[in-house]
Amino acid sequence: MTAFDEARARDLLADACRAAGLPAPDGARLLSLGENAVLDLGAPAVVAKIGRSPLLLPRAGRELAVADWLDTNGVPVVRPWLTTPVTADGHPVTFWHRLPEPVRPARPADLAPLLRALHALPAPDLRLGPRDLLGPVERWLAAAAGHIDPEDAAFLRARKESFVTAAAALTPHLTPGAVHGDALPRNVRIGPDGPVLLDLENVSSDLREHDLVVLALSHDRYGVPEEDYLAFAGAYGWDVRDWDGFAVLRGARETASAAWVAQQVPGNAAAAVEFRRRVDSLRDGLTSVRWYPF
């Protein structure tokens, strides 16, 4: 399997730009490398998102449709430059208008009104599947085969199955419907006209509590201060930690987050250290061990 690293992403981007009629991206700046590689083309003012796997093509097309739906319904979102994905060696590539430079960093409280607006929308005409939080776990672990301890992979697979079962039995507090799926301040840009919602690839139809558990876990694991979390909960109007199902969705997301790092382990010593930290803390039941974004 060809490694998905920066060099590979740049090769795919060059092919995608040719297909889209864009100039050669010689000076493209890498913004992030994870489930996708995100690169700023510079001129024109376009950002490209390259899927790590060809399997992500349907999701890429849905993300573009979701952006149009949210924009039409008045939710400030990033806008596509091209309305359909292109493919490069099978990998989906989407192109987006570059947003203005942020006027300040986004805070947790900036996320709350965007989620309230999203959660208030009726069901769209386009089909949103459920939030398949744990579905990619097998793919992420398979990408790390030979680079992580098979016992760790088996442990995460078993956790996955237990939380799939537990989540299916939850009784929601909020009315189910459209959710962002990765509701974090890093997915909000504070521009001259206010906050804009980014990274729409996991928008789905499921328990709205999914969107609130994300920041609660960020408080527990990633160092979001208590006062910032409480500002978020206050702005939204409810603290998901008061819900009986909180521990189940929190555990499911922890499992997914640990497995997500696994795909980064091949050739990346820092990812191996973080994967070990996450798996060890889950094995030991230590819910307050600090994790680090990757």
C-alpha cells in the first residue's frame, strides 16, 4: 500500500489540479495531514482537500452537497469552488474557496450558536446517513497493520463492538436530526463577518448529543479549560454531561480517536507514542490522562 504522506498528497494534488483546470500547485502550502491532506493553493484563492483513501469518494461528494444545503438555509459555511469531486489515482479531491484570514482564534463558545442553528434545521432533501463514528475503526487499524501490536488492535476492535451495541440502546435527550459530527473550535473560522463552520464531511443524521460530547471529551482529554467548556454549554443551553448516555458516547468517541491515530503510526514516531498513550489509558480505565491532538 502506498503511504499517504505529504509527498504523495502533493502528487495527487498535481493530478487533480490538471483535471480541474487549475494551475500547477507548485507553491501549495500544507495546512493539515490526517484523514485528508488539506493544501492552500495560494493563487487562485482555493483550498484542496485530498482524501486519504479512495473509499472516501462518496463522503466527499456528500460534503459538497451538505455545504450547499447549509448555505441555502443560512448557516455560515465554507463554500465549494467546484461542486463535484475530482479523482486522482482514485482518491477524492474537493476544492473550496479560501476563507479570509481569521480575526481571532475560535473559542468553544463560538461553536455553540452554529450548532444551535444546525440542530434547528429540518431534515434536508439529500440523504444523511447515521453518524458512523466507529465504522472507520477497522480501516484505520488495517492501515497500521504490522506497525502496532495486534493485541492493541484486538482491544480496540472489542471496545468498538461493545460501544456499537451500547449506543444503539441510548435514549436521547435532544430530538435527533442533523449533526456536524466533529464539532470542535478548530472547525470554526472567525472571519470579518463572524464565525463560519468548516469540515462538513461528517455531517449526518443522528443523536444531537454527538455534537456536544465532542467538546466535553476535549475538556477531559485535551486540556480545554473548565470555564471555556462551561461557556460553550451555557451558550448552547444544555450540558451533555447531565445526560445518562454521556459515558457511552464519550467512550465510543475515545475508541474512535485512539484508532484514528493508528493510521498515522507507520513512519511516524510521534504518532506511535500518542497511540500508546491513548490505548494504555483506555486499558487502565484512566479517564483523565491527557491526550494530545494529532
